[in-house]
Amino acid sequence: MHRNITFRLAPGSAAKAEKVSQTAGAGRWVWNRVLAETKEQYRLHCDTPRFCEDTLLGMCFERPAKPSLTFFSLGKRFKELRAETPWLQSLPCAPVRYALKRQADAWKRTFTDPKAGFPKFKARRGDDSFTIPQNVTIRIDSITGVRRLWIPKIGWCVLRRSGGNPYDAHVPKQAVVKRVLGRWYCTVCYEVPDELVAPHDNGRTLGLDRNVGQVATSGGEILHTPEVAKLQGRENRYQRMMDRRRKGSKRRALARHRRASVSRKLAMIRANWQHHASRDLVSTAGTVVVEKLDIEAMTKSAKGTARRPGSRVRAKARLNRGILDTGWGGLRDKLAYKVADLIEVDPAYTSQTCSHCGHVAKDNRRSQASFECRACGRYGNADINAALNILARGTGASGRRGAWALAPPMNRQRDIPAVAADAAT
């Protein structure tokens, strides 16, 4: 298996920092240059008829061939480009060339994934990166414990991390160096034996219901997301500040930098919560059952078109922000590699079904937080009830009565439908 560890990278001198920046910028330049040429060749191939006849000269011309989009072909073009460009020769070859490996993968997705479009050009936004694809060398000082990464034609750069590294004894396979808000970070991919990081199955199964701002389990536990209202307000304030300022000005760039800093902090808080929540769930059960949700469709805007405008657009926009802030997809992805088995089930009617008797009705859910069955009178937390139903669909087991946290079951004659009342008598 492979595990990634992220470090802060310190070049150590101004000359090395400039060289690292040039290497990252060269990867972007090569990407844009080769992409422009490849798109033009592909356009000529598609727009030219199979045989083009020149009536004045009486000659026939065959249309240009379709360009090869493999990494091997793009790599040959890089070899020619490097020979034509002297400043590229002073930079490491493999990290700059690897940008075309990612471009080849992007071209492959263009023709295999219906949702993927054509590769796009990279803008100069201060977030360039490059990859050391192989032969990653990390040296650890035996006295100080300082880690250093060897970057070809640049030298040794210091790697720092406050949390330590549990995979120091294993082989680093690849390293990605990226600039984020003016700071350099390095993500190292280690090859770790399967038995060291393989998920442990304790034989228990847990149902999980993802909601806006919280996650409920079939065991009666509710995990709330961190409170970040102040940071979100600051992010919105910087966004409004950026919108008011003229494009291309230094004041707009300053507002954009501040907004990006807050956005990164929010993303780190969200990812940290997802890691802790997923770890707590994995320590409880070896198998987790979740709903199979189409998050992209659920968070689609409701504004519609000019001819057919949508309804309740603001409310839908707030719901979309709440879903994305909770990070349903990120939590699911982290559970996928931490848990022994992840089961996805159909989410239809899980929030309207009574986990005690199986009665399905829209009126069972009295509010967003409370659930009361109109057939058997069972009431409690609506999200925990949904988690019990998700568990039942994933395992075929019945709901667990002990998970109801608010009160024991209560039957009320006025709430029982006629059919159920006749059956009871």
C-alpha cells in the first residue's frame, strides 16, 4: 500500500528557493506550450476533410494525422523543446517532463470520462508544482533528526513536520513539491507493507447517516462538525472586498491572498475533522454502511434559466453550502481506505421509515431533528433512526432498539392509522 505524508519544505537559501520556483514555473510553461501545439494539431485533424483538393493546381492533400497523446509521444516533443530552449537545460529534466505525464492522463480522461473536458491551460497564480517521479532520496541526520530531500540540480532541502513521520523506515516512491500561499510543501508517497496498514475487522457493523453539520451513527452517537462561523464570515468579507476592487490591481491581489489564506484554513479544519471522525468510526466497527449519494447532483444550483427560473434559490444555495462545508465526499473517501469494508446502499426513504416497525410515511418525521412513527408511536432522534435504517439495508438486520436515546417506545391510539388500529384490536 501507499501512504502520503506532507512536510514543509525549506530550500535553505535564496538561490535554491529561486531554483525551486523556476522548476515549478517551467513545468507550467511546458504544459501550456505542448498543450497549445497538441490542440492545434487536433483541431486541424478534426476540421480538415479526409481528402482536400486544390482546384487551381489540380492536387489532392490528405488531412493531417491525429496527434499522438501518449506520454511517450509528448516526452519526445519535450526532448526537442529542451534542446531548443537553453534555460530549460539548467533545470532538472525528470520533474519538468513529468508535467506532460499528467497532461497525457488528462487527454486520456477526455475520451474515457463523459464528464471530463479537454485539458486546460495553467495560469500563473502562485500555486505551481512539480513531481520527482522516482529515485526519491531522503536523508535523516542521526544526531539532529532533520530530514532532507535531494532535488536534482538544486541540492538538499530541509523537510519539517511537527507530527513526525511513522514511515521513515520505508521506501519513498514519489515526491510532489507545491507552493501554497507563498510557502513550499512536499508530499512524499511511501511504499508500506500491507500488514502494517491493513484495516482491522472486529466483526462489528455501523450505519452512518450524513447530514448538514453533523454525522449520526446507528449506535446513537452524533458527531458535529467544528464551529467555523467566524472564519466563514471573514472569508465572505474578503470576497466582497475582492469584488469591489479593480481587476489586476495590487489591492485586489492582496484581498485575494487573504481570502485564499482563510479558505485554506477552513479546508484544513474540515480535513482534520474528517480524519478524526473516520478514525473514531473505524475504531468502533470494521464495516461501515453509508448512503450512496450523488453529491454533485444534490449541490447543483436551483436558479434555472432566464425562461424557466428556479424557486427558493437562496434556500437551496444555503443547503448546498452546508453540504459542501460538511464534506460528505471527503469523509466517505477517508473511510474507504481506513475501514475494512465500506457498503453503500440506496438512500430512498431512509429518513421516513421507522426502524422499529418499518412503517413508511412522510409524516413520521415531525421536524428536522425529531422522528415519531405514526404506526407504533416510536419517537426519538430522526438522524439516528435514519442511520438504523441504513444499517438494516446494508446488512439485512433489523434496527437496534437500544440505540434510541430519547425515550422508550410509546403507542398512542390517536396516532395509529385505521388499518393498524384494526389489526391491534
